[in-house]
Amino acid sequence: SQTIHQWPATLVQPVGSPLSLECTVEGTSNPNLYWYRQAAGRGLQLLFYSVGIGQISSEVPQNLSASRPQDRQFILSSKKLLLSDSGFYLCAWTAGGSSYNEQFFGPGTRLTVL
Amino acid sequence: AQSVTQPDIHITVSEGASLELRCNYSYGATPYLFWYVQSPGQGLQLLLKYFSGDTLVQGIKGFEAEFKRSQSSFNLRKPSVHWSDAAEYFCAVGLPGGYNKLIFGAGTRLAVHP
């Protein structure tokens, strides 16, 4: 069966520091991968998605970037964190291909920028 | 533009009472529709989905939802709520055309009184 992992689970970082959040998927090949941010009391905002290695699409201009160095690995990064980057970051995957498929979510990373 | 509206931010029900969570969407064609549930500090779990066919769909944990095209709605229901159903519920619309992207509502937080 497929599983999705995210780490770290929680992170507290000072303003201006770099960020790297990692997401990996097991048990599937060539998934579509997604990064979402959930601000307190708000819904989920799609940040990035990827349909293949090295292919990244950005949904919202911001202080963050994403990379997909391997088929089942998706990384969210920042060179200098802002206070507004605080939130709950969720990674998700779905089967690739032409048919529509539901997304499956990881456990999330709670990021606090101080 | 596509959007999802969940009119109720908070709902409180008594254990054993019935539940209906509202969801309205704005989309030009028949969308793919989803309900997810999120326990505090956790990722999202898929409750049910509607792609086509029977407009009443059954999900996990005793939930069901009904797609009403004329009302652009996809309301979630449960006949008898359990204390463990306390969580946040998100309605989402999937956009055809590739990439399996989702647009989420802002969520409804459900509290259950004993």
C-alpha cells in the first residue's frame, strides 16, 4: 500500500533563516505531488505541484520554492523565512495519468517562524 | 473563477444528533467533489468523493453526501454523530484538465457535545 511521509513534524525557525521540508511517497511510481499551506483558521492553499522529476509549477508567488529531485521526493524550501511563512504545511500525492484521482495527504509539518 | 464555499465556520451538535455540513461550489462544468476530514494537528483523510453517476455517495465512518447540480451543492450528512467525529471538515472541488488540482473551502469545525 502507499504511504506518504513528511518531516520534520514540527519546526521553529527564526526570521531570515533557511527552510527545507521534505515529503516522500512509498508504494507508487510517478505520482503527482503537491504542497499546500494551511494558515490558522483557514483552508488549504495550493503552493506547488509537480507531475514529474524536475517539473515544478507554482500556484502563488511567494517566498518559497519547491524541488523534486527524485520521483517520490518533494522538497519545499526557502532561503529566508518571513513571519508570514508560519503555518501548517501539507504534502499530498495522487496517481498520475489522464484520469482524475483523489489526493492523499501526509501528516503535515507545523512551522512557526519567530 | 472556481470557488468553494462552506458557509458554516463552526457547528456544534449533541452526540447522537444528525449532522449536515453545507458546501457550495462555483464551476462551469460538473466538477469532481470531495469531502475531507482533519483531526487537530493531523493531515487530511478522504471521507468520500463524487465523480459521476449516483448523486448520493456513501463514504467512510457513516458519512454520505448528495450532489445537487441545480443548487451547486455537495452537502455532507451523518444520521447520528459520535464524539469522535469532532474535527474540521473540508469540501473540495477537483479541476479537470490535468494535474488533479483541488480547490478547498475554508472548512467547518465541528464540535460534539456529550
